[in-house]
Amino acid sequence: MNAELKTITPEWAKKILNEKNAGNRAMSRLHVDALAKEISKGRWKVNGDTICLNGNRLIDGQHRLAAVVQSGISIQSFVIEGLPSDVFDTKDIGKRRSPGDTLGVRGEQNACRLAASLVMIDKYMTGRVDKAAAYSNTEIEELLEKYPEARNSLQTSDCHKKLLTPSVLDSCHYLFSRKNLQLADEFVQKVTRGTGMQEGEPWYVLRERLVRNSTSKAKLQKPYLMALCIKAWNFARSGKTVRCLRWREEGATSESFPVIQ
């Protein structure tokens, strides 16, 4: 075997994919897109991962090579040649490091919860709450630098878990606190604990809706839950009462995702 740190050019990557990428697992375009984005943004790091070859076969690295081709940008990577052919079934069986793992290594408390909250915050800030979006571990670290106060919005009590997804609760508290911290705290206390509310109050109506959802077989998804929280917030800030809360996400009368007032 021979290991060498090489410059992987788009031309070399394309040649290897065309000539030696036989018998590999199906290519994931989403993964290739994510890697190409990392390369294009200058986030690629030489971390010791290798592109593995055995004579006329690519054993490991097809997604990285495809990302180099797609981005049109050369990268540095270790390349190992001359591997035995029988090592193929031992590749890619380790546990992938999650965004929460990445933040945990940095010493962050409640790291998995923080990572999920950062994603929801950024999806709202970029107008993508109701759209699928993948974030790399490097991007999660950048989001923490961008939204450092998100740490202060993590709700550690378990009393809300049956009513509201933690990432929705935490991200909403953070986003609301940018407008009014006292009212953001009130949102958490009243909705999660169900105390000090009157019928018709936005927090009361929101909690009742969440209680019904918690006992329903068809659960509301995170974008819908966040939309309900934002609608209740907007009513609360304007001092209005409300009879019901809903978000028309589909159909002729569909609404845009609500904006925090």
C-alpha cells in the first residue's frame, strides 16, 4: 500500500469516477451537493480521511470525487493505493459524527438540542422553515458563531416535551427574545406550564391546540408548530384575543410562512 497527500483536481476526479468507480453503492446526490457546497465555500479541511484505490477499482471516496467535479475546485486529500480488494465490505460502517457530537466536542452543554435549535433559527432567518435543508457540521459551528445567544434559549425543563418539539420551543424563544425578552419568557412559561392564562388569550389558545395535537395520531410537523407559535406571538404582542390558530399551508387559500412582529 502507498499513502500520499495529493491535489485532487476536477480532471483527475472525473477520470477516476469514469474508469474505476464500478460496484460501488448508489451515489447520493444530496451528499454530493453538500460536499460541493463545503468545497465552494472554502470549508474543505484535510482531516485524514482517504480516497482508497485498488488497482482498477475505487474502493472509497466517490462522493468526494463527484463533489470536486461538481464544484470545479481542486482539494487536498490523502490517497491510498494498493489496498486489498477484500477490504471493501469494511468501509463506511462507523458511526457518523452528528452536529450535536461536533458541538459537544467543543464543550457545549445540551449540544444536540443546541444544534437542532440553531438549524430552526437559521431556517427561519433565511426563509426556509417549511423547506428541506441540510446543514454540515462545519455550518453548525458557523451558526453558533452567528447566533451565540441561542445558548440562552435552551429550555432544560421536561414539562414541554409532550406538547412542543424542543427545537421549535428553543428557536422560538430565541427569535421572540430579539423582540421582547419578557414576553418570550412568558410564552415559554404559559405554554409549557399552562398557568396564569385566560380563555381567548393567544397563549391559552396555542396551548389548547398543542394539547389536542399531542393526543392526535397525525402529529403536526415542526414548520406548522412554529407557524402556530409565531401567530400566537403576533396576537400577544398586539394585545389581541383569538378564537383559533391555524396556518393554511396548502390549497387555494394557502398562506406564506408567518413573520415575527
